[in-house]
Amino acid sequence: MPDIAGRTLAILSLLQAQREWSGDVLAARLGVTSRTIRRDFTRLRELGYPVEAARGPGGLYRLAPGTRLPPLVFDDEQAISIVLALQTAPSSVVGLDDAAARALRTLKDLMPPRLARRLQTFEVHQIDNAWDLAPPKVPSGMLTCLSTAAQQLQVVSFSYRACSGDAAEDVAAVVEPYKLVVWSGRWNFIGYDQRERSWLSYRLDRVENLHVPGWRFTPRQFPADDVTAFIQLQPDRGDDSDAWPCRGTVRMDCPVELVAKWAPGGANLAVIDESTTRITMGAWSWAGLLGLLCTFSCDFVIEGPPELTAAAGEMSRRLARSAKTGPVRS
């Protein structure tokens, strides 16, 4: 019986690692006859695993989708990867924290002692970074709805809180959903807006009254080669205007492609011309905001607010004093 159980688990692991296996290859790999392999697959079906068999030399076997999720088999590296992912996954989806914690407890409780000891090395304690704002949370049902609509080619309608600098307005949208994207911890989805007649991205934390009216659409060719660049270059990509204690707007002598690549994920951008970009972003202090702007090593003009202008004056005086100071001697 131990040999049968071990061989059954080995077959299950192989089927999960590779879509399709020949019965003869499995028999040779496990050192048994093809008849024994056929019995093993019958046993897997009795345990609830949806195994499909096709005619051919030696028979072909694969796992098929079933009506329920059967027990899965993981090797050591897969188990550790899952535990690490459950510990470090960003909690940006509402309602999944408890499920993730239960899944983590289940894995830890079932791990053999040797693997549990190894896992102790990977115990993770996450610390919030005061410099980065936590990403807004979105409902898991919204992710399911958009993903299903995209797969079934169904239009979605919703109201959207569009933000541009310090201004915000609610707009109605009718969109052909294309792809879900997570960038800088913020959930976005890309789609073709039927009213605007253009491809846009939308922050899911600003979507309300999501509805699938039942209209189908013909898929379009996505116009960009790089999804990352498309998201980064969206002007309405950043956080709401009140998300940071200190928030300002400047006009930078720097092309938008460069600003978009290196600016914080919470920043909003606007193209002025091919070499000039307006950027609105925030930080925990005015000095910190100026520090971020200075990392671009280009000229910029402050458009507001007055507090940022005053901080720039104080910072320039402080830097001037530092420049006059000689080297520090020990």
C-alpha cells in the first residue's frame, strides 16, 4: 500500500507539472507496467481527480478541469513559494485577508517537520513604509466581474471619479474591458471607451456602480506594444489630491516618457510639449517633495501651492550654506 500511495502522488505531481503524459513513459519512469498505470489512473478518478485518457500508443493522460478543486500536490519549492506569496502579497483586495490567512495556516499545519523547519527561515514580518501610502483597496467581486467580462467579450458600464491635479469629476463610462494591471500597488484595468472612442486605463478604486448590461463587443487590437508604458503615461494614473499631506504641481523641462518611468506611482502627469511635462505629486513634507523633484536633475517651475514655493526658497538657502562649508574633517 505505501508503494501504491507514493506512486499515485508521484503521478499526480507529474500531471500537474506537464499537461499530458504517455502511459508507457509514466510506466517506464516509475518502474511499473502499463497495466499498473491504468489502475493508478482509475484510483485517481475515484479520489475525485478529473483524469482524461486518449487513445494512442501507450495511452495519453492529462488532468482536465473538474466541477470542484481536487487536492493538489506540491513539491518543497512550490510549497515554500506559496507560503512566501501568502505572507507578502499586498492586501489591496477587500475580503481576501481571512482567506489568505486560512490558506497559510492550512499549508503550515500539513507540512512535514523537515519542511516546517526550513520554512522558519522564511518567516516574514512586514513593516509599513511611512514614505509610501498604502494602495487603496478594491472589492474582489469587482476583479471577478471585470475579468469575466473581458473573457466573455461583454461591455461594462460604470461611473468613474476622474482626477487631474487637484480637480476631480464623476463621469459615466461604457467600456470594452481588455486587461487587469497592478502597478505600484494600485489596481487598474485597460479598455476601449466607446464614448471617448479611445483606449484608456481606469483606477479600480475610483470605479463605482459597475454593471454588465449584456452587450457584447468585437475585440479590437490594442494599439500599444508595452502595457507598462501605456499605464505609466496615463495622465489620470495617480492618487487623489488629498492623499498626501503635502502636494504640489511643477512644470518640468523633461519629456513625459522619462518622467512617467521614474515618477512615483501616485503622481499625475500632463504633456505640455515634447520636452515639457506638468507633474502633480505628493510627499510627507515639502522638503521631501522637492527632493523627489530634484532627482530628475532638470529645471522646473513651481506652479503651486505657495507652501512649495516657500519651501524651495528655504531649501535653496540651506543648500547655498552647505555649498560654502568646507569638507568635514575628522
